[in-house]
Amino acid sequence: MQPLDTLEVWFATGSQHLYGPETLDIVAAHSARIAAALDGSGSVPVRVVLKPVLTEADGIRRLCQEANAADACIGLITWMHTFSPAKMWIAGLEALQKPFLHLHTQYDREIPWATIDMDFMNLNQAAHGDREFGFLAARLRLERTVVVGHWGDPEVQERVGTWSRAACARRDWETGQIARFGENMRNVAVTEGDKVEAQRRLGFGINGYGVGDLVELVDASTDVEIDRLVERYLDDYEVVAELRPGGDRAASLRDGARIELGLRRFLEAGPFIAFTDTFEDLHGLTQLPGLAVQRLMADGYGFGAEGDWKTAAMVRAMKVMSTGLPGGVSFMEDYTYHFGPDGDLILGAHMLEVCPTIAAGKPLLEIHPLSIGGKADPVRLVFDAHPGPAIAACVTDMGDRFRMVVSVVDVVPPEQPLPRLPVARAMWKPRPDLKTNAAAWILAGGSHHTSLGFDVTPAHLRDFAAMAGTECLVIDEATRLEAFADQLRWNDLYHHLAKGI
Ligand code: MN
């Protein structure tokens, strides 16, 4: 994955010529200080690049067009230090194709009580300058994030960081491709979707590839490469005796390594950000890829099983958003419930494909039969997810729009060991409780596949959905089922109307 500090947010300050050149010099100096503080903030993972103070329409339009054309630029931060009559922003903002964050701040934290005069007031008037800009953005119906507070406030910097992580994922979707091996699982509805509309709205391209082309690369792996990869497995995991070199089933681990080498080679040859496969189409592969998928996910690839390209895209987006953060992101499926006396829990897992970035400890590398697919027993990593607050998110195709659904949860340790469960798993308590959360999820048509991530919050996904112009529904501790059901009805109406004729 691309390091986020190779990407840029441009810091654009609005003003006008009314105040004279000396004032504009001070505005420029203040902007430089703020941009440098954000650039240096540990909460903001991208570079923040200062742009010259904007004082007329032509310069604003040119900057927005430059931002559109600059590959490294993922969006703009705008701030009106003084008053910047907003008609001059119309052409620029209408031309801007990248996300923007309106930072409503001011240079000084506090009012200098003893010395404040009208010169100071005229220099430091973001409190109303930003409202003029806000009107124009609202009048143009532009999606944007508004962040309010002093620029040195850690909470403000954190919020800017959240938005910029979402903008990085937006850019990743706009420049990435998803490879599909095989089709969707037959007869399944929720994994279907309009791939043309997805490319138009969400940005990524989705294309199918023959499993035979993958098999060719898998079979081309050399013994030396396989030896080296098996060594790596022995270092990284607790490998069961039967899979270790000389063990009864060592050949199965070598098959797993061969699949990983081929899959990796295939994905690295293209601009692929994510991939899907299906147990119904494995012609020429010895096993359903388990370990290989788990390790590729750990390296940043999105993944969706059974042809689920939308969840593959969500896993990737959340991996980009949480780059450099420790919690991890995985493909996941709501599997089984525990209606317990201390609260109801969800046991999430999949047949094999859970990402070890969410593991609580060193994963076990094991082999067990798989009851579907009709192939050899697949090798897989087995572990429990570490505890902590997380979100489970999906994107569905409602026919007239894409809908993101976000569930806020707390991952908890399993109450007891699960010695006979041969897959990696997570247990979580959904907020506010399972009854409300699952009812809301089902009313919203959320999928059984999700992306489970620890450092991504609803704020990331709300920003992200706004950038793509899609719906975003959040189920959290404040959710009331009746109000949520009403929100679904209103959203239907809104999204029909917002599309126009
Ligand atoms: Mn599944």
C-alpha cells in the first residue's frame, strides 16, 4: 500500500485585497504557521502543503484545477482568515473534483483583552468570513466536512486526520482495480451489484479473470520459492506438527505456499487493490485459498469471498484509512449468536479468510477438512481477534444507489475456549445491543459479509461516503430503532430527489 505521507492535502486560505498588502502578508504568515502545524501533527498522516493566499476568482479556479490534475493531491483544506467574498469561489468550487474540508479556525487561541482594537478585529474575522464561505458551499450543495476549533487543539488535528484518511481511501478507490476469480456464489443476492455504476460513483474498476490464468501462475512457482515461503510460515506462526517439513501433511502446506506465490504474482502485476474468489469455481486449484488470502489481506489487499467485490472494496478502504495504526482490518461474516445472560454476542468468522492483523496472539497454522467446495483440505491460520472497540461495515447496491451501513461494536474475548472451531474468529457485542443493532442492520438490508476494523470510526466512513456521494447509515449507542426505520424512509425519498431527473 502507498504510504500516506506521499499524499498531499493543499491548504488554501481565502482573503481579498480590501485590507492592503501588509494585512495579506500577515494572513500568509499565519497560514504558513497553521499549515506547518497540521503537516507536523502526528494525527495527520498526509503532507499538508501551503498554497498562496487566494484573493480573486481566477486564482481560486486555477488552484482547484491544479488540485484536480495533481496525482498526489487528495483534497483541499479551506479557511477564510479574513472576509473572502464568496462569489469569487463559485467557479473554483464547481470545478473542484476532489474532496474538501472547511477548517473553521482562527490564528489566535484567545482574545488579547487589553490590546484588542479594530485592526485586530479586521485581521481576525474567520468567525464571519467562514460563514460567508459556508453559505456558498451550502448554496452549491457541496459535500464537505466542517471542522471547528483552534488549529492547535489535538481534537481538531485528529478530526483533520480522520478526514484525510478518508480522502486517501477515496483516491485509492478512484485509482484501483478489483480482480475477480470466478463469479458470485450462485443465487446469492446481496453480493450482486452494478459494476458500471460502482466505477462511476465509487471509482474502482471490477473485472473478472479466468481461474486458469491464476492456476498457470500457481503452477509456475519454483521449489526454491516454496521452500523460502514455508520457512517464513515457520517463523511467523505456530505451525502444527503435521504441516511442518517431514510431517504427514507437509505437502499440503507446500500447496498452500504455491497458491500464495501465484496469487501474489497475479495481483502484483496489475493495479489491484482487492480481489475475490469463490469456492464454486476453483478449477485447477488444489485447495480453496485460505492461508494465501489471509496473508495477502495482512499485506493490505481487500478481499471478499463468494465473489463479493463490494465487501472486498470496503476491506481495502478501511485498510487504507487505518494505515500505520495497530488494530487491523479483516473480511468478516456474522456467523452465529450467543444469547447470554450478560448480553448478546455475535460470533464472526468465515470458512477460512480472516485477516491476521486482528489476531490477539501468534496465529496457529493448521489444516482441517472443508465441508464445501469438493477440494483438498485447506491450510489456514486460526486465532481469536483481540478485544477493543471496532466497526463492522458493508456497502450494498439498493438498485438506485449504493448504501454503506456501519455497525459500532465492542470486540470481546470469547467467554470460553473454542477448541473444535478450526477457523479464525471474533466475538463482539454490538451497540447499543444485539436486538436493536441486528434489527436496524436487517431493516437497512446490510450484508452478512462485512469489513471489521479497529481504528476506523463512523466519522471516517461518514466522510468517505460523502466523498463518494453515497448514503451512510450508522448504528451505534445512540440508535433508536423507530427513528432508524424513519431515517430509512426519508433517505429513500432524499436519494431519489437528489439524483434529479
Ligand atoms: Mn461468506
